[in-house]
Amino acid sequence: MDPAALTGILKALIPVVLVVIATVVAEWVGIRLSTRRRALGRGLAFRHQTIMILIAAAGLLGVLLTLPISDVKRGHLFTLTGIAITAIITLSSTTLAGNAMAGLMLRAVRNFGTGDYISVGEVHGRVTEFGLIHTEIQTQSSDLVTLPNLLLVRNPVTVIRESGTFIHATVSLGYDVHHDLVEALLVQAATSIGLEDVFVRILELGDHSVTYRVMGRLTDLTSYLGARTALHRAVLDALHGAGVEIVSPAFQNQRRIAANRTFIPTIEAIPAQEEGAMASPDQVLFEKARAAGEIEALTNRLTALSQGAERLKEEIKKAPPEDHERLESKLQARLDAIDKLQAVITSRRKRMEE
């Protein structure tokens, strides 16, 4: 090949090489930032993944525009690229692109986010990360489960609202216990643990027993699992304290017992526990999800402070000289608060990664 022609081809390829290098560098920087900020708040993981895809798409577009070919061939390449993208979208039901599209849909719906309690099929827990491709959930066993976003789109997702949820306890009692007494005791039990809007339902009149369900609104979701346990414990204490046996007439026992024997635990036989000795299960099982929710709240606060600082800077530029000292003092206080908050967020993210 003629050296002059070869030199011309290499010069024509320089823009293409520069576009490829810029795309690779941008992707590398994005990966580094995501590695350093593993504990991303609500929407940040999604935003990062979306930006990475947009960078790759922009790089591909730049390569097509800078290729040293005729406009006709470039048009053919754009057509082939469009067909390929269309084919990927068409066949995306079980592919990476399908999960990405599902992530976009979930982002548009915004029915849950980091720190929320959700249930999908047999998976129950709190969201620790909500990304473009997958969603990570910390289950009631404190395990981390990664669900593809396509699964969340295809199946019903139950989300516990921040305003609270109703928890319940179900118990079956014999017909020899009047329902008014049972309802009063169940309401007393639910109220004693701080539930609101308490009511009792009679679910079934069985052959040998009546099934009751007490329900109450729990507004403090930080103790969701603990509250369910506390409700069952309170129901036991209330019924046993009133002398009501939680044994239906269908109860069978092969041992000979006295006619006056009642099946209520002896309180004296229960060892005393120190107050606070039993840790809240929510604090232990959902540690990462709780930390992710706290980091999200702190991140939102940091964003608000940063926006306020930018407004103060603009205000200082427009303010008369006599107001500069006051505004600069206010700005410095805002910047100090931002530094402290950044340090807290960094510390909590490190603890979360450990």
C-alpha cells in the first residue's frame, strides 16, 4: 500500500480512536466511582447504571459518526444498529435488556425504594439496593437476596407504606368463653403494645372452636417484626391472666389429668428477664436495609444543604457590600454542616460494607 494512502487512512481513523478512548475512560471512571460508593442511596444506583449505559450508547454513536466512510454506508450502519437494538428489545423478555427495561418501569412507577418493606412471592424483607438491572432485598433471616427487576414487574409486589401497616394475631378458643370477654381481652393486649385503631374480627365458627383475629395499626415500622412477636406475647398474657385457656374442646391428651386441671403456664415457673435483654429482631435481621435507609435520608439532607449553599453563593454575588459579611457567615456555617454530614455518611457507608 502506498505510504501516503496509509497515512491518510490513519489520520482519518484518529477521531474514531479518540472517541473509543474517551468512552473507555468514561466507563472506567464510572466503575471506579461505583466501587468507592458501594452503599448507594435511593435512586443513585439506578442513576449510575443508567449513566453507564448512556455513555456506551454515546460512544457507539460517536464511532458511527466519525468513521471515515461515505454517507450512504454510514446510513446503512445506522440502519443495522437500529435493527439490532430493535431485536434486542423484542427478545428482551429473559435477557439483560429486559431487566433494564423493567428497571425503567419500576423507576417510573416509584412504588418502593431503599429501606422499604416489600413482599414478592415467598421473599419478604427490606430493600437495600434498587438498581437498573436488579433489586437487592435483606430477608427476615438477614440474608441478602438479589431479584431481577423483570421478576418484580411480572409478579405482584406488596409494599408496606411508611404511614404504617396493620399487624394481627389469630387465636382459636372454645365456645364456652363469651365473645365479649375475648374481644375485650384482645383489644387490651393490642393496645398495651402501642397499636392504634385496634379491632377484633370473628373469622370462623368452627365445629369445636371460634377463631378470632385482633388487628391494630403499627406506625413505627422500625420494630415491624418485634411488634408481631410482642402482639402474640401480649395476647397470651391477656388471655392467661384472665383465666382463659387457649385450648379448644378438640384438644386431646393421652395422660390422665385431674378434673380441675387448667392448661395455663405457671407464672412463677417463668425465669425473670432483665429489661432490654432480648434484642429487637428488626435491628438485627434488617441491619443493612436499616443502614441503607438512614444513609438515604442523610444523602437527601446533604443534597438540600448543598443546594442551599449554592443559593447563598448566588445571593452573595447580588447582595450589597454591607450584607456580604452576614451572608458569608451563614454560608460558612452551611459549608461546615455539609462537611460534618459528609463525614457521617462516609463513616456509615464504611460500616455497612464491613
